[in-house]
Amino acid sequence: MTEQNTITVENATCTFCGCVCDDMILTVDLDEKRITKAKNACILGRAWFAEHTIEDAPAALIGGKDASVDEAVEEAARILAKARFPITYGLSDTTCEAQRVAVAITDMIHGTIDTTTSVCHGPSGLAFQGVGESTMSLGEVKNRADLVIYWGGNPAESPPRHFGRYAVTAKGLFTPGGKKDRTIVLVDVRKTPSAAAANIFLQPKPGKDFELLWALRALVKGRRLNPAVAESTGVSLEAMQDLAERMKNCRYGVLFFGMGLTMTRGRHFNSGALLALTTDLNEYTHFVAKPVRGHGNVTGADNVVSWQTGYPFGVNFSRGFPRFNPGEFTTVDTLSRGDADAALIIASDPASNFPKRAIEHLHRIPVIALDTKTSATAKLARVAFRTATYGINTGGTVYRMDDVPISLRKAFDSPFPSDEEILKAIHKRVRELLLAGGSYGVATGNKVAAPRTE
Ligand code: SF4
């Protein structure tokens, strides 16, 4: 629908968080190049759309000075082609198409690629490999789930539409009464605003998630528990027994887990215990588990890096083939040890949230940053590209937190190139430099003389 200089874009997608709501109705002022209304968006989504206006800024900077995109691509390619231990990081707020090119560049320069998963649900990624995953789509949850357990998260505040669109008040085929047809359980060390939506709230002691999950596994299997478990976990035996019976006797149960589980003491053991409990419950009923993801396409990053390398994050190509070793090849660790000699940071701002030692090392090495705004990382970067915003200025593909791919629909054009366009240009130029040899791609250390094919 067109009316003067205003258009309406229906079925647009909000890429602010992992819910990736694709029912947005956007009103776009084409003169001012901004979204004036985002119908169906939550408060976070509305802020996301309102903030993404086109700023009057250079498309690229080299050493803080204005540069053309071509000059910046040349400088970035030279840095990456010369580096002996380059790292690529970020990727959770860009399209799968851009992520794919980032993997190809990293493979070609024998670098290390890592995503923001390593600082959020990385432990879950390890647990999935060790224990396995009983999974589902959020549509299934909406239509079928009659027992919904949130563990270590606060979806009432983030992601706000998880309750209404999928898991609590959503009315589905076999849950026509919405919340009336479900039992909602919240397990968290503090009473967050999400507790108001829960029928049952369990508050274990901090750091006791693993013990509580293991106790529930025992109860589900019919074992008797030592009463001391209640004292240890902070949850009464009666409450544990009640939850175990509800889990065994529901029609379709789901365990959603957040960083309150994965990033506290126990980490991947906690995630693994929750996944093992889910597996146990499938002896009795249909039970599934899913992490609640934060960034708009962090799930896409996991998928793309996995399908290209075999591993979800923290992957190193120094030997010419992918190796996975969290703690060694995850970016916080690589930077904190001072290993990396160049960094390609895409749609992420580690300079604002990494530990001090890691940030100090970023200041010492040439950084190439791709971002829609002037982030702390862009400010310290040797080469900084300003890019178009995915889902607002570009199409492409993202993965919702349940691994469902969703196509984006752009609202208006940006004068800035997309991440994918810049990365493709860098990829092409790095390849030319490596093939030309000279001081690039010389066999020094782990680096080889010429790139392999993409
Ligand atoms: S829940 Fe997330 S994806 Fe949906 S509108 Fe809100 S911020 Fe956007």
C-alpha cells in the first residue's frame, strides 16, 4: 500500500531477539528513511525499529579517517592476508548469507571463527554434543504443550513475546484455552517478573541447579531421595515430587532454559543435566527442551558455522581443517592470552562487554569492524565499515531460536552496503592477494601459501 511518501510493509520481521517475530506491520516514512510505527512489536522491538534510522556518517573509516568502501576493503584484505593468527568474531546480528562468507574468509586465511554463542549458550552447545537434544518448533509448543517450564530465564522481560506468541497465553490447536490449558512453572534463583505468569515458582539456592535437576531425574526414575537434598538445593522434597509427577503425567512438556542455567556454576553440566532429564521423561510422555536465545540470528550463526565446519563456535583452521576447542579457540580466551594478531568483528561489540585483558589486546592489534553504528569496537578499529541493518535495510535469512529459518523483508534502502556485500568483497580481495603470493600467504608458522577453494 502506498500513500504519498509512506508505505506499509506487512509480514516484516523483527530481528532484535531470538523470537524473530515475523508478523510485523511496519509504517515507513520513505522521505525521512525511518520506521514510524511497528504494529505487533513488543517494547523492545519498537525501540529496535525506531532507533534504526540512517545516520549522516561515512561508509568507511581507515585509522579514524574517512575512506571509500573500496579503500577500506583493500586495507582489510591486506591485514587479513598478512595475519598469522587472525580471528573472526560476532555474527549473531547479521544474515546467514553474511555468516557463510565470514566462515569462507576464515577458512581461507586459516584463522579462528567464533560467535557470541561462546559467551551465552556455549555450554549448551557442548551439552547438545554430549547428551543430544529432544527438540521441537515453537509452533508445536503453541499447539500442544500443556506443561511449560522456564529454567534460569526471565521471558516476561526478554524476550517479551515468548509468552504471548508461543508458550503461555498463545491459543493453539490442542490448547484452545491458552494459559487455562497449560501449567506454567518457573525455576529461578530470584523472583523475577516472570513469576507472576507462573502457576508454580521454585527458587533453588544459587549454584544448585545441577543438584536439583539430578534430584528430579532420580524422582522421575522412581528413586528415593535423601531428605538432605531439600536443604542442599533450597527446594522442598514435596515440591520436587510434585514437579516430577507433573512432568511424567503431562501430555506434552517443554523445558526452556536460559543463561541463568548455562552461565552459572556447573555450566555445560547444568545444560547436560536438563537435557538428560528431558530424555528420561520421554520414557513416560513427549518432552522437549530448548534454549531461549537472545540475539536475532545467534541460532543462525550456530547453524551456519556447524554446517560449514562441523562445530557450532570456537573453530580453528590453522592446520587447514576445522578443530573445535572452547577455552582455546573461543574469542575471550584467544584475546586474553594475546594470541590473535588481527580481528574481523562482524555485528558485535566485544570492546564494550569483554573482560579487560581481552579488550586491551584488541587495542594492540588491527581490528576490522562491521557495524550499523559507531560502537566501542568500531572506534578502536583500524578499518570500520558502517553497514545496512539486517531485516530493515536488507533481506536475507535468519534462524529463529527453534532453528526455523525465516526470510527477511526489507523496509527501506540504506546508503550503506550490507555485511554480506562487504564480506564478499573482502573475500575476493584476500583470495587475490593470497594467490599472488609475495608477502601474503607465505608459509610461515601455520599459514599456507595459497587458499583452498571456498
Ligand atoms: S519478542 Fe523479540 S523479535 Fe519479537 S517483537 Fe519483541 S524484540 Fe522483536
